[in-house]
Amino acid sequence: MVLMSLVRSRKFWLAVFGVITAVVSHYLQIPQDIWIAIEALVLVLISTIALEDAALKRSGSFKVE
């Protein structure tokens, strides 16, 4: 049940995307400023989704599958 919840999580997949992006960017020698900016955007997306989830839980309309 917990694993299925993790697989369906948008935050989890964004984190996986962030890690893959960092590793690939490092090995392709993309300038550090560019991949740090991408990682910052991913972090903002994850934080925004977490705030959205918290607001839904607080309002009582959050549905756990």
C-alpha cells in the first residue's frame, strides 16, 4: 500500500527527475549554473505540491487511496 502511494506521488517522481537530471548534467558537462537552476525549479515544484497537499489535508477534502 505504501509503495503504491509512493509510485503515484508527484513529489516522488519530481525528486527522481531531479536526481537523474543532476547526474546526467554532470556527466554531459552541462554548465553547473544551468543544472542548479533546473534543480531549484524542481525543488519549488515539490514544495508547491507539498503545500497543496497540506492545504487539502487541513480542509478535510484530501482523499487517500
